[in-house]
Amino acid sequence: MALATRTDRRPSMARTVWDSTVGKKTVMAVSGLIMLLYLVVHMLGNLKIFFGQGEFDHYAHWLRTVGEPFMHQEWTLWVVRVVLAAAVVAHGVSAYQLSRRDIRARPSKYVHKKPRAGYATRTMRWGGVILGLFVVWHLLDLTTGTVHPGFRPGHPYQNVVGTFSTWYGNVVYILAMLALGLHIRHGFWSAAQTLGVGSRRRDRALRTAADVLALLLTAGFIAVPVGVMTGVVS
């Protein structure tokens, strides 16, 4: 007699959490905070360019030797890259699936055709798309040098100055950083609500923190191309 096989296996806890709306929002919040932490560190590192070529190039070299001798050269950097890439993918996938779920939940017909998505929602969606495209361009520009005509491997200071000596390099970067600021402004507060940190009493403080954080990061990143354009960095 053939043994019966069960086809009604219960999904795992991780799968159950991921399939839920709350689970996807939590993944978005946590992955967003991981990327935010990276952005703060990355911005502070970028500002070293104002201390001269030697300081900036030394910092770029140090990034490849963090953890030595326990970690081999660039191992720590690759760990950071893998974690960051996983956070970006998790954030993007959960955002896309939540967006599709929201669209499917809408009534098929409206008496008055008014979009349900508000300003914050539209900003987050389109801002995410803009930032995703920018990340690809940024890597091709300053990591691989594919779209950087004068790219010189091992010369980060000169590569950055070269990028921001072109009008299109400045336009792409500054527009992306403005989109980043808006994304952080709405995303930080939203993440706090998702993770249960928000409350009526803390709402004003969280919104202020989101505004300040977005402003500081935007200004910090934009300071570099402005410094090159004004000749402060050359």
C-alpha cells in the first residue's frame, strides 16, 4: 500500500511573517535603518575630502584594511557590501510588494477619480526609484569607473574631483541627494511607527528628528560637489 503524503504543510514562521503586511513593513523599517546607519558613516567619510588629498586617500585605503590582521584585506569591506546589498534588496522588494498589495486592495471603480496615495507615499515611491537608479550610476562612476572618462584606480580624491568638475555629475548627484533627503524625512518617521517607537507624545520629537537628520545628511552629501564647484576642493 502506498504511503500517503501530506501536502498541507504549514508555512514556516519566517514565511508567515514575510507574507503579512506588518512583516513586510517591519522588513522595510529594519533594512531602512541599516541603510541609514551606512549613510551617516558614508557622509562623515566623504567630508574628509575637505582635509586634503592625503587625508581622503588615506581614509579610502583604510577602508580596505579594516580588521587586519584578523580580517584579510577588503574582507570587512565586502561584509559591509553584502549586508548593505541585502538591505537594499529587502527594502526594495518589500516596498514593491506592499505597493502592489495596496493597488490590488483599491476598489476597481471610483465615482470621482482621486488618487489615494498622498504626497508622502508618492515621494517615497518615486524617491526610491530615483535612488535605485542613482546607486547604479554612482557605482559605475566612482567604483568601476565605467562612466567616468578620467577614472584612475587607486586615486579616490582625483576621481571625486573629476566627477564633480562636470555639470552632469553635479546635477545627477545633487538631485539624487535631494530625493534622499525627502526619502529619509518620511521614511524615518514611518519606520519609528512600524517598530512601535512612535506615540502621540513622541510624534513631534520624531518628526523633528527626521527633519534634522534629513537636512544634515542632504547638506553633508551636497557639500562635496559644492566644494569642488567653488574651488574649495581642487
